[in-house]
Amino acid sequence: MIQKTIKTTNGKLQVKIPSQLSELTLGQMIALQEKKDLSDLEAISILSGIPVTTLQQIANGDDLLEFADNIMALSRQISNLYNSDDIPKHITLKIGEDSVKVNVIRNLSVEPAGAFMAARDIIAEEIARHIDIYGQENWQDYFNPSLTACCDILAHYFYCRATSKAYDEYAIIDFTDTIKQLRVTEALPIAKHFFMRYPNLSKRKTPFWHRMSAFWKNGRVFKTLKNLNISTP
């Protein structure tokens, strides 16, 4: 961390922001990415947790230049983060007042069916979005899933084992706040592993009932039943 005590119009303010990627959370990264036309004060606010209105009271703007230089250094490190294959063997999540250590199993199919299917849809939509923009050829060489998609897939992946609760798609919406506290150097390599391990999911499968409805509407079901000598109303 880089830390500095700065004079304000009504006293002093201690400002502390990450100096290394390992000190940056996934939530901070998402906030930085989602904010359009991010100002220096807004970036420092996200990284320090200090409201912009408080930072605006700093007496001398030059005191923030050191932080601006550090943010630029972080951005250069971030550009290489998606290429990391350093997947941790376990992560620690804060569940209420407790810290829970969870092993990282590199196979989505071991999760409850609800979690697997939700993760499958996230992967399919994110890969399809990338291919729509950049094309099919060599898409894996340039694929960087969005941070929000990474957060969502990890929430589905870790929820049951971290909380010891049954799968609940609605509870997982709130659980993303827990995932956002993960260090970005842990979260992104795990998430990208799943995106790259299941590239066939880029072709979304039509839900069973939709396929059955289409099958029924074009008469094939009726013909099949008739051939089986099964009476129909």
C-alpha cells in the first residue's frame, strides 16, 4: 500500500491506496472498469474508499500526483493479469464474522446442477459477445471476459461450499458482494480458467422445452406417436 497524510481545508486526511495488484480487490477493479470517463479523484476514491467530496477538500491538488502516478503503474500491471495461469489451490472468503477457506476445484461439473447451468449460461453469453464483436477466428487468443461476468461465475461456483447452504440463485446475487472482496490476482485466473476450459459453451443450447415445442409444432411428435400406435386425442 502507498499511504500519505495530506492537509485539507479543515484538518488532515490519511489516504491509502494499493501499490500492487495483490492488494487490489475484484470489487475495486469492477468499479474502475464500469465508471465511464473516470476522473483522477474518482479513481483515488475507489481505491482508497474515501468519498470524492472528502478528497475535494484537500488543500493542495499536487499532493495527489503521487497517487496518480501509482494508478498508472497499476493499470500497466492489470493489462498483463488476464494472461496469468497462476490459479490458487484455495481462497479465503469472509462469511459474516467468519473467514472460510475454500479449495479451488478446477471442474465446474462437480457443482450443483443449478450452479453449473448458471455458469454455463454466463460463459456462453460472454464468449458469444466477444465473438460477435471480434469474430470467430483465433478468438481465444484475444478473449478477456468482463470483470462482472468473472464475479458472477465465481459467485455461482463458490456459494454452496463457502456457505454450506443449498444452491439458491437469489442468494447468490447478494453473495457477489463477498466475491468482490477477493484479491483480483486470485479471482481473475480462476474465472478465466473456466471460460477457457469450456469454449464449446459459446454455442448456447436451446432449452429442452423450447426444442420439444418446436418438435411438436412441426408435427414430428404426432407422426412418432402414430407410428408407435399410441392413440392421441
